[in-house]
Amino acid sequence: MQQHDSDSFWGGIVKAMGLVFGDIGTSPIYTLAVIFGITRPTPEHIFGIISLIFWTLVILVHLEYAVLAMSLSRKGEGGTIVLKEILTRMLQPGRRLAFIGILSFLGVALLLGDGVITPAISILSAVEGLVLIPGLEGTPHAALILIAAIIAMVLFVFQFKGTDRVAGAFGPIMVLWFAALTVSGLLGIATHPEILKALSPHYAINFMLHNGLVGFFVLSEVILCATGGEALYADMGHLGRKPIRHAWYFVFAALLINYLGQGAFLLSHPDTKSVLFGMIKWEAPLLYIPFLVLTILATIIASQALISGVFSIVYQGITTRILPLLKVDYTSTHLKSQIYIGSINWLLLVLVVMIMLVFQKSENLAAAYGLAVTGTMTITGIMMVMIFSRTKKKWKVPLALFVTLIDLLFLVSNLYKLPHGGYWSLILASVPLVVMLVWTRGQRALYRALRPLELDTFEIAYEQIYAKGRNIPGTGLFFVKEYTVVPPYVVHCIIRSNIIYERNVFISIVRTDEPFGLVSELKTGIATGLDAFEIHAGYMEHLDIETLLQQHGIKEKVIFYGVEDISTPNPVWKLFATIKRQTPNFVQFNKLPASRLQGVVTRVEM
């Protein structure tokens, strides 16, 4: 028995390294290179910055995510949408709830914007290591961008196959990567053991005090070391809390040792541009090319994890109705988290390549990076303070407040990047944000404009028509939001057009605020020949409606659903109508048999 436990213990850690820690694990490639591109590498600066990196990892990743956020989950799922669901249950409807809604939209939008910048900066920075190979020093930069773009294209083109098959290789490659970071870091530390003093916070504080405003703005580059920290929490549903926490201790140690080693290397080689690559080339010239290959593989895995994360966030957004329906394919028979959303995949690819072309170099890309991350971290902090202050764990409030204040410091320091390319992260985040706001408001306005009938009002007319006995043999299904409220298209079908079957079933799907769980119930005899079939499903559940119907003995002849034809002078609702036309409707989303479907159009004035 013990053997199996240890297997799954180590297996979970290896898996977490491949699926969760790619992003933060590849940040040593570019963090110090970017920081010392704008700061002189004097010994005081080196000690100060290594100290800042250590404490940033401790406070923003370990304390905020591994300790605080990961103690908050719903059925093991984590992320901004989950924090919103927890808070929604605690707050009364009103201004605070609206504030939380907007905050969570912002958090989701920033994370989605981040999904473009991170693959671009990771892949570019790895490819830039080619110029240190003897003979390739003169490689034109355009060639490097082309190689990075090709790697990105290959990565996105193969998404539809799902990562299930290759995910097995991700963990071991990342284990090898973290081992390489640790060994190279230890070799570096051995040359200047005094670098270990940088773990003391007084070096970080000293640096901030002596460098004034410049020191404060350096924070906006230090945050690069915590990129992907939010993945610890967002990916919790895929692997569970324990494997991620256990793996984090190994990852944290590897990152810390490597940053210390890079600091030690800089003490004796202050002129090095790409610190990590320079250190490896100096320590083991013969292993440089294998290390470069490993680096490129690690950045591909990091980007892969981020793409899966984006799909996961979009799926949560679709089922919690804050994003429009999109065509979703399930790429794994046994892993619920393995999904593929084609439209998002191709959009991401176009944006990633575009960002590479706009920024050209990884250090330029660092200017676009940071706003989204610190914004997301601050939002998580604010939501945690609100949650902890309403639970029995009030002792966590000061910790969450402290973390949020540090997040705010980093966020403010990142504002200076706005004119230098930081505006890109806001442009990228504004697209999903506008879509979410228009979609959620539009859905509510549409529901009001449709003016559905109450069931008892509908029943009177229904019974009169049914009693005439001109009913069509077989079963007709009608999709409704809830069976007690009858949408206009059903009234149009049954009352106005007299399309009435021997058996009529109202079918409604209710998404619960739990991630998983599936309960279906058939309520018979609501009226003569009228039943209701209710499905309650978690927001991460994938539904097979046909099978559920068969299990309850419903063999439908035809399935009716409503299609709204929106006419409006309002530009916002025009945008809403356009989004609605471009995205699949409810029936296509749930992949129902096309041969039995009948869409009924209702004209709506909004």
C-alpha cells in the first residue's frame, strides 16, 4: 500500500511540474537579464536585487497563492471565478456584489491578456540563446523572431490533438529543467558563497532606500520572477492542492538556488547580457547546446500550460454565463480539464505572433509584462481580504492585507511601463472585458425584452388546445431556461401555431455554482401530456444530453429551441446581437442531433 502512495506522491509532483510550474520555472531565463539591462550590476545592486527576488517569491507566490489562496476552493477548483462564487454567497445583492462582479471580470480579462504575452516572452527569450553558440553570434534578429514564430505556430497547430498524450513527457522534462537550474545555481554559488547573505531582507530594503524612485521602478521588472505564480491557484482543479503545494517546495528551491547562482556569476562577470545562458556557457561549454534545447522545450511546455489554462478559464466563463458560447471539443476521454476551443486557439496564435513582431526582443516585451500579473494578484488579494473577514479564519485577514499592499506597490511601480508598451497588456485585456460586460448585460436585457409567460397562465390555453385531440404522435422537446417560465417561442409554437405533441417535454439546464456534480430529474404531469426534465450540472461538467434523455425514457421526435432576431438602435445591443450571431447557440454547444432540431425565430426589440 505504501508503495502506491509514494508512487502517486512523486507522480503528482512530477505532473504538477509539467502542468503548473512551466511559466514561473522559465522566468530565470529573462528576469535578471532584463533587470540588469536597466540597472548597473554593482555588488550592492546585485545583492539588493537577489534579495528582492527572494522576498517577492516568498510573499507574492508562497504566501499569497500557496498559503492563502489555495486554502479557498470549491470542490477543489481555484481561480478568480471561484473567488467570485465564494463571495457571491457571502454578500447581499447590492453595490458590493456589483463591485465583486466587475473585479472578477477584470481579473479574468487580465489573465486572458496575459495568455498572449507570456508565450511570446518565454519562447523569444529561449530562442535568443542561439546567438551564444560559436558560429551563430551574427544571426540576424529577424531570423530569431522567425524561429520563435515557427515554434509558436507548431505549438498552436497541434493543440486540437489535446495534451493528454504528450503531457506524460512534460513532467520529466520539467524535472530535468529544474535539476539543471539547481546544479548550475550551486556551481555559481560555489564561486561566491557570500551571495547567500542576499537572503536577508535588509539588502532588499537598503536597495529600495538608496535608489529612490529608480529603485521603486525596478520592482516592475522584479515581478518577472513571479510570472505564472497565479497558476498555482488557477490550476488547482486539474491536480489537487497537495501535489501542487509539494511540487512548489522543489520548484521554489530550484529557482532560489539558480537566482543566487546567477547573482554570484554576475559578481565576477558584470558585463554579461544573457545572465543564465552566459553562466551555463562559462560553467559547462560542452553542455551549452543541450541546455539550450532543454530551455526551448521548457518554454514550449510553459506556453502549453498557459494555453490550457486559458481554455479552462474561457470554459468556466461560458458555463457561468459571463462569456458567450463557443465551440468546445473534449480532447480526452478521462481528463475533464482537457478541452480545446478552436476560436480561442487561433486568436491566441495570431496575437502571439503579432506581439513578437511588434516588440522584436524579449527585453522589450518585458515592458508589456507585469501590469496584468500585478493587477490579477491585487484583485485576488482584495477578494481574499473580503472572504477571510467574513469567515472563522479572521487571523488570516492581516496576512491577506499585507499581501494586498505589497501587490499594490508592485502594481503602481508597473504603471510607469504604460507608455513603453504596457498599454498592450491593457489593450489585450480590454477585448475580453468588453465582451463580458456586453454579454452579461445583454443577456439580462434580452430576457426582460422577451417577456416570458408564467406557467399557470400558459397552462390554461395549453389545456384547451390539447383537449381538441389533434395532437401529433410522438414526443416534442422544448428548451427553456426554467420550466416554470415559458419563453415566447414556446407560446408561438404551441398556442399560436397549434404544434402540440402527444407528449411535450420542457427541458432546462441549470448550471450550479459547484464545479462538478450532475443531477437530472423528470417531473411528470405538469399538465396533460406535459412533463419537465431538469438537469443540474456543475460549471465544469461536460453534458451528454442525449444519454440523459435516454436514461429517463425520453425518445424525442423533434427538439425545438428559440432563436432571437434582435432589432435595436442601441450600439451596445447591436454589438451584443453581433456576438450572439457569431457564436454557436445553446443547441450547437451541447452537440444535439441536427436532424431533429427546429429553431423558432422570435423578433425582439431591445
